[in-house]
Amino acid sequence: MVLRKQLFALLFAVALLSCTSLELDNPCDRRNGTPSPDCYLPSVSGGSSSSGGGGSSSSAGGGSSSSGGGSSSSSAGGGSSSSVDLCAGFVNGTEREHYGKMKKQFCDERDGKKYVYVTIGQFTTTQTWMAENLNYEAEGSKCYGEGGIVLLGFDEDGYPVLKTLSEEEVEANCSKYGRLYNWVTAMNNSASSTDVPSGVRGVCPAGWHLPSEAEWRVMVPSDVGGFSVEGKMLKAASGWKDDVGSEDTYGFSALPGGYGDNLVMGGLFETAETNGFWHITSEEEHSSDLVKIRVMGSNTGEAYWNTIEKTNRLCSVRCVQD
């Protein structure tokens, strides 16, 4: 038993060292010691006792562990290889209840999945956002826990508690949180963009695009608190472990889908139920190897920006209507 713990600890330590791509002067980098509680980085587990890897009963079952219910495609933005109309008979704008609110839906013609969406803003600054994470099976995307191991937390001796999820648990995570993508896949090999709109369809359905940093920033105006209340206003009112009282003001219903890392043992997955990470179209200004992400955590009402390595880190995707 002791040998097994030592082996797990050694593998986990190697994983953390090999996966860290953040600069040494980053105060949230665990190589500089214990990170600040305000640092919600994909490389920081926070020592949480649970990461959502258990496939809880609150997670809806859905697609298969290999595809998350989506149709296979070698092109992230491409259509299904089938000539069958997978959205036949569906009327765009049909409403369904989603996290306590009635929301309109559209159908992704690539695989027939339906997504709810909401309009945020007023006057000339309105945006229409997907109100759930994308669940399209692009090559290289994964459900949380698929093909790898989940870090559930640490035991009383400080050793990592790891778990390989069942097929049913993987399916439940994909249905609830959508799929996780690296930045290259999310962008569908497009160049970075800071425009509004970004002009990058990426992995999004036809008529939708991956948001730029600027598009995220205008969702919650500064006169109502800006980033300091953005997490509270955008997070779903349920589904976050030990949350601080999310309001889901606009029906955006952000969920804590965690993140994945492709460098370790087929994939290491962390922090579902406590943290959410979303791709944008912007690279980090001082390094072409790093890209920016939007971050929300369960124990804060704020929303953050941070950077990750672009090819191996897997995060969630929300799309904005063109």
C-alpha cells in the first residue's frame, strides 16, 4: 500500500512538472510555492476533496464515452459526413426549461444536438450566447475523465486520490459539461483574433463563432460591477460545489466543467464541480505558446483571466451568434 501511494505521488509530481507552462514570475505558478486562493489555474487543484469525477446523479446521462453523442468529424468546424438532415422537423427557437428558465434552442446541423441560448445586454451591445457548453465531437476533444484519470483530491497524508471513471460516468460528464478542447482544436487552426466579433468560427456550429476577449468583457457592464460580480451573475444557480451564491442573472448558466491535460497517462482531469475554464480567440501577448482563458471558481463571485499552454490543455467552449 505504501509503495502504491509513493508511485501515485511520484507520477503526480512528474505530471505537474511536465504540464506546467506558465512563467516562473506568475504568482499563481505552484513552482513559486503555495498559490494564492484567488488563483483558479488549470494547473492548480486546490486540494479539493472532490472534482466531479464521480458522475453524480445530478449529471444527466448522454452520449457515448468515445464521442459524447456527437457524430465523428475530422474537421472541427466541418459538417457531418452523413447526408441525412439531422435537424429535420426541429423548429429553431423552440423553448425548453434549462436551470429554471425557459430558453430558446437551435440545432447544430453537424450532429443534431440542440443548444439553448440567451440574449445578453441592451440597446446596441446585445449578444446572443449559447447557454450551455459545446458538446460537438471534434478530433482530439474529450469528455471529462475520458481515456485518462481524474484527480479527486488528496488524502490525509497528502497523497493524490485518483480514479478511472466508468463509461457511464464519462457519459454523464459530457452530457452535463460538454466536451473539452485544446485551443488549436477550438480555433480549428485559425489565427488568433482580438476583433469584435472575433470572426473565428472555430469548432462552433454554422452561424456561431468563438468569442474574443473583448466579447467576454462586454457581457457584464462596469457600471454593475464588471469582473468583480461577473462570476456571480453568469454562473448557474446550482451545480457548483460550495458556491458563494450564484444568481445566473442572464440565464448564461456557466458550469464548472474542470479541465483536462493530454500530457499525462492518457489524460489527467481536475476540478470539475469547482472550476470552469473557457477558451477565447486571443493568444497571450508575450508568448505564442500560451493563450488566454476565462475562469470562474465556486468560492468567488468574480471572473478571471489566465493563460494556459495552447496544445495540451483542454477547456470548455461557449459560442456567440454571428
